[in-house]
Amino acid sequence: MMEKIENAPGFIAALDQSGGSTPRALEVYGIGREAYSDENEMFALIHQMRTRIMMSPSFASGKIIGAILFEKTMTGMAGDKPVPLLLRDLDIAAFLKVDQGLEKRADGVQLMKPVPTLGGLLERASASGMAGTKMRSLIHAASRSGIEAVVRQQFDHARRILDHGLLPIIEPEVHLGSSDRELCDLLLVDELHAQLETIPSGQKVILKLSLPARPNSYAALIDHPRTARVAALSGGYSRDAACAELARNQGMIASFSRALLQDLRCSMSDAEFDSTLARAIDEIYAASTRKPEVV
């Protein structure tokens, strides 16, 4: 599985919408807030959406090499199989979202909230057959000290995750609305490079980053021996825009959520649902694997 994650053509599907982003994801899917009365009903509906995606024939096309899951998805069923087992049977690596959301903005960034249950969560993830984890922070401004704090926190957690035999996806997102995105990217690359040097030989991480303001800004990170893969989040981009930006970045693959799911609707027939998903998968796969020649 590690060989496939590092080298196979394809991309990572992000199916890890949590409490804050779930209502909007359901609305786009065609399910309004009036359809559920509490959090349990809301998560049951988003689980139905996720399992419909994972059980669609196009999801098993071989173009998806990994899928990021919310904790309730990891413990849920897809038909008659636990979700991690379904993904394993599809030869898709499963990653668990382990962060518990973001702190309030300070020094130009939002750090992750403490995760006091991380040890137990990692043990359950490993026992469930997960390949790795994912954690997200958010960078709003080009504050060197803030970005340093974000990256240091991410790698502190990543070393614990590696100790459990899991592959961490590190996601220090740069907000697309930042007025100094390019400088944020430069500072982030410096800090990531410094922290990658602290990872023991023979171990690797995946970096999930915002599409850079200047194409190919992450080349040094892609080539680093402690980097398994560099993936792009779609952020606020539509799929067309996200794929166009991604195609300009050599060696970078997608890890899209909204851009993958934006055209799916609960009212679709199974055939229509699968064909719509297949079209999205094909477009994202192409942007992840077919890069223009560098002149």
C-alpha cells in the first residue's frame, strides 16, 4: 500500500467533512437543514452520501489511491462491510481525520485544538486497518512566528502518528483569501523543509497544501526524501479552476473534497450519480497525472 501511495498515478478523495462543514455539504447534495433535527441525524445523512460515493462503480476505477474519512465513517458500515474493509478491498488507502477543529485566530494563523484522545484514536485507527491520518491547520497571514507554530504543532503530532505505524497527512492550509498568499507559501515551504529534517530516516509524511500562488513553489518539498506525496486541497476553487491550477504544478496530486463532490445530488438515479462522479474523477485524475511540459 505504501508503494502505491508514493508512486501510483491517481489522487486522494477527501470525504472527511465534520461538524462545521457537514450542513453545507448536505445542502450542496440537495438535503436542507430541515431534513434533520439533531447532529446524529445529520451525520447519518452524510454517511449515506459518503457510502453511496464509495460504493459507486466509478470510485473503484483505480484512479483514487486514498480516501480521507471522518471518525464516524471509519466506524460505520458500507453495505455489509466496515468502511475500512471496503476501501482495502478496493485497494484504496484509508486516512482518518484526527484533528478536532481549529483554535481562534492568533498571530495570523489558526492552530489545531488540543487532541487529548489522540493516542486512543490512533490505536483504533491502526486496529481498523487505516493507512494513516490527516490534520488541518489554517494560515491567514504571512506571520513567520505563526506559520512556524502551525508547522511545529503539525509535526509534533506527526511523530506520534508515525510511532503508531500510520502515515500522517499534514495539512497547513493557506487561506486563498490571504492578501499575501505568495509570501505565506514561501514561509511555509521554509518551515516545512526544516521540520521534514526532523523526521527519522526511513519514515515519510504526506503534505496536503493549498494550490500555490506561484506554480511549482513546492518543488523542493516534492523532491524531499521524507515526503511520500504532496497533494493539493481545492479550497474555494471550483473543480474547473482547481484542476487548471493543479495541472500547472509538476509532481502534485489532488486531495479534493468540494471540487470532487460539487455536482452530486441525492435525487440522482444510481446511473446518473455514477456517471457524474466518474466525470469528476476523470477530470481530477487528469489534472493530477497529465502535466504540461516545462519550457
